[in-house]
Amino acid sequence: MTTAYTSLLGLALPVTGELSGTWGDTVNNSITSLVDTAVAGTTNVSADSNVTLTTTTGASNQARQAILLFSGARTAIRTVTAPAQSKIYTVINATTGGFAVQLVGAGPTTGVTIANGARATVAWNGSDFVELTRFSNLTTYADATIYGLTVGRGAGAVSTNTAVGASALAATATGIRNTGVGSSSLTALTSGAENTSVGFFGLTSNTSGANNTAVGSQALSGNTTGSANTAVGQTALAFNTTASYNTAVGYQAGYSNTTGQINTAVGAFALYTNSTGANNSALGYTALYLNTTGSTNTAIGREALYSNTTADNNTAVGYQASYGNTTAAATTAFGYRANYTGQTSGNGGSTVMGYQAAYNSQNLNDAFGYEALLYTTTGFTNVAVGFQALRSNTTAGTNTAVGYQAAYSGTTAIGVNAFGKNALYSNTANNNYAFGGTDSTAIGAALSSNTTGTRNSAFGGAALYSNTTGSNNTAIGVEALISNTTAGNNVAVGYQTLSSNNADSCVAVGFRALNASNGTQNTAVGSGAGDVVTTAVGSALFGYNAGDKLTTGNYNTYIGRTAGENATTGENNVCLGFDAGTTASPFNITTESDRVVVGKNTTTNAYIKVAWTVTSDIRDKIDFDVVPHGLDFLRQITPTSYYMRTSRESEVRHGRKRYGYKAQDILALEGENPVIIDNEQPDHLKYNGEALVPILHNAIKEMADMIDQLKAEIATLKGN
């Protein structure tokens, strides 16, 4: 019998008893080798002409090869004819010249066109060759459809447009440089240019809007003529129609915006409800979420300005900052939940900065610092600057607190002014003023302990620190009136002035003036004036160190530098002038009372326009007796002229020449109980010239008696 061949590949089919001695050659050459080329062999077609592939049976041929490689130059599209039978080819068009190659079945059939540079797998489907896959760039002259997906330039076939997706760029368009990727992306575009849409229904309604970018399902899906918008995220700016220059990044960011322009929303649901509001910036999850028509607002942080609807010109930075603000305008909030409740009345204008600062505030208030004005609700026109300043305030207004925990405890007090760390910390009363906080030694803050005392003013560290219920006090200076608790109507100006006081109606001005005093109605003006006074009352001390040693003496008046400096317990004394009432003056007051000292020892002249008028009413006097001295007394004292010394150690004259007496001469005549000479201070004898007048009177009377006696004797002699 003769060897037969297969119908498709033409392989040998030897029969029993045939090919004796040549069986191996036939298998190798007519079966195995041909199978090898059918599976992996290549036919190279290089001719620039139409070609019919060879089909020799039982031997090598072109049609049996697995790969058809077309190479060489082409000057036209060339047709290659293969047997019209079941076969799979890998076709490679590697020709030059830019022309396609057409593979057809014998007949010929329609076949498959392989573009220049393309590679494809084709197979016989029973009636023709069809393309199974393509492995290279697809060059077509119209939009291609791949598994229902449109790829191309869109309906307008504009060369600079790109459309990928069912109905992408589906309208006949003249707009240029547009890119639509996604089902129904830019589907309505007509004249709009330079738009980019990536996502299902992105910019699907856009007609003439230009320079828009939409990334995400239905991003900018409602936009028609709006331009220069950017939306990134599912349904971002979904309802934007004609508005331009908006930017939305995040899931449903700017979702409801229609005609509002120049808005920026970054974060899921940011500016979600905004419709016509313009120039808003929202950065953070649901920032400015409920805003509808409010404009020029800035919200940075999750849920910042969340409830704002129609208000303009607000700024909120921080998690839930100004969360509850609805219609108040021109508010500013920086910090975690700063002004969380938001201003609900008034015209806005609040400024808040700090963690939960003005958390519940509903009115115009300004707060700067951690929990400053934390509990304020309806209180208004308050200013709090510092950590927990005015923290407990609720409904009170017109308060100012500057400093760490300044006016911390007040809830309903109004008219409070506290400046400094812990100033007015415990205060709950109205109209108090405190300036000064704790210093580096932590001695306390101004009016820190005040509870119900009112109309107090404190300026300086620890000024009126201990005051609780005392009212109408003014303390200026560190530790001024520091110990005062319940006393009122005091004024202290200077470091540690009235620092021990808890008595009423005292005035102290100067460094440590009345420092130890706890007596009432004392007044001291001057550095160190009355600084050791304890329980003395009703004294007036004016001048540096005036009354410096006074402790319990009452109702003294010392005026002048160091006036009455040595006085301790005496009462009702008056010293007028520098060093008056000291060892440098005519009398040194220590424990004496009811003394008046004017000037000091260096005084050269004392002037007054009229003579002193001295009380001499009999009703004011007792124990009347005769004056024992007269003419004999006067004869024993000698008037003298003299000059004062500048000091006892000096021989230098001081002042003009004077007439008078030597106190020692008169004292020697007066004896133990002198009247003319004051020897209370033996080292400083003093002359009482007024006391010499009665002696002169006696002397005149004695002389008159002598004259009368002489007249009588003369008359007798003449009569004789």
C-alpha cells in the first residue's frame, strides 16, 4: 500500500508492511521534522509583492510554519494567501515603508489586516482568518472598540483629544486637548478645551467649560460651562454647573456646589453643602460641611467651622474649631475645639486661639491660651490672654484677664481686670483691678485670693494677694497690701507698702512705707516712712524715713526727710522740716508726746509775717503762783552778742550776729526747776524767751517802787 498524508499539515501516514528499511527516514523527514516546523517554525516573506504560501505534502513548505514573518521594504499593502483550512499563525509585520500586510485564505477570503509594526495571532474560523490577539500598537483610522470599550479621539475625531471608555467624548466636539477616561466621561463636550476627566461620568455634562480636571467617579459630573475647576475624588464638585476656579480633593468634597466660585475643599465631605458661597477654603474631613452661601471663610482641620451656613469672613484652624458657628461673621479660632460652640448672637468678630479656648462662648469675646474663657457661654466683650485665664467665667462680660490663670475662679463677676500670673485667681466680685503676677519666688499674684471684695485695684506681684472681702483698696507695687484680707479704703503705692496691714483707711506711698503697720487711718508718704509702725493710729508721715522708728505712738505728724526719725511711742507730736525732731534739730523726740519741732540746728532764720498769738486764757490754767525772780535776777545775767557754730566741733560762724543769753548762766540762777531754760535734754539746753517777760515785769515794778520811794524821800528833803 502507498503512504497517505494528513489533510491539514500534510504529515506522512505509513501503513503496515510499507517502508521496509526506510521507516526511520520517513518518520524523521515526513513527520517529526514537519511537526517541529508546524509548532515553532518561521516562514520569512520578504518579497514586495502578493504571495501565495507553498503547500507541498510530506515535505517542508511555507504554509505549515507556525510564524509568518514579513520583512523587507514594501511600497504598497501586500496580500499573502494561505490555505483555506484550520490553522493558527503568529503574524509579525516587520516591514519598512509603513504599509500593512493582509492575510487571506485561498478563495480569496476577506482575511485580516496586520498594521505595519504590529504583531497578532490569527486563526481560521471555518470560513476566514480572524484576529485572536494583537501584541503591538494598534493603529486605526477611527475610534476602536475593545470588549465594549471605546478607545480613540472621541466623536469629533479631534487629533489632540483622547477618549477611553464607553461614551467618552461621545458628542461631536470642536474642543481641543481634552482627555476623557471612563464610561460617559466628557460625554457632552462640545467646544470646551483642555479638560481632563478620569472616572465614571466625570465631567459628563460639560459642554463648553475649559481647563477642568476631574478624577473620580462622577467628579464634576454636573459641570456645564464652569472652567478651571479641579475635582479629585468620588462625586467631588458633582453639582457644580457654571462656577469656575474651584478645587475639591476628597470623597464628595464640594459636593453641592453649584455657582460658588474660587472655593478650595480638601478632605472627604469638605464644603459638602456649599452651593453659592465663594472664596472659601476648607481643609479637613467635613470642614465647612454645612456652609451654603457663606463666603471668604477659611477652615483647616477636621470639622472646623462645620455648622457655618451663611456667615462670611471666618477663620478656623484646628479640630472642630468654631464647630457650632452658624451665622456670625469675621470670627477667628485657632486650636483644638477653639470656640467649639461658636458665636450664635451678635455680629461676630471674636478672636480665639488655644486648646478649647472660649469653648462654649456664644458672644463677642477674645481668648488666647489653653482653656482661656473655657466655660463662658453668654458673657460678652471679655478678653482672656494666658493659660486658663478667665477659665470659670460663664455669663459675665467686660472682663479682661492677662496671665496664667488670671481671674481663674470668677463666674459672674463683671468689670474685672487682672494682669499677671494668678492675678485675681479666686475673685468672684465685680469691678476689681489687679496688675501683677507671681514672680520667680512664687510669692503670689495680685488679688489672687479675692472672693467678694469689690472695687479693688492691684498693680504688682502679690499686691493685695490675701485680700478676700476687703473693698475699695488700691495697691500698686510688689507685695503692696499683701496681708490685707477684710480691710477697706486703703491706698498703698510702692514695694511692700502696708504689707502687714489689715486695718481701714490707710495711705502709704513709697518703698516699704508703713510696711509693718496694722493701725487705722495712718498716712505715710516717702521711702521707708513709718516702716516699723505697728498699731499706731492717725499718724501722718511725709518724707524719706519720716517717723522711721515710730511703732505705737498715735496722732503724730512728721513732715520732712527723716523728720521724727527717732520717735517711737510718743503721741501728738509735730515735726516740720528735714531732720526735725532728731538729734540734728533743737529737740530729739523719742518717747515724748505733744511736742512741736520746726527745722534743724542749721537753721539761721525763722520768718513769719505776724507775731505768734499764744493762748493765755485763765480758764486754761491752774496752780497760780508768784514769779520769784525780778531785778536782782536780771542783774546777775549778762546779755551777749554771738554767732552760731556750724557744728559744736567747728569754730566757723553760721548765720548773722545775734543778741541773747547764755543758757548755762540763767540755768545756774533758776536752780532745779528752771522755766526760762528747758533742760529736758541737758546736752541741748533751750531758751524760752517768753518766760523772761514776767521777770522783766517784776523788775520794772521793783524799779517803779524804788522810784516812788526815791520821789518820796526827795519830796521830804525838799520840804525840810
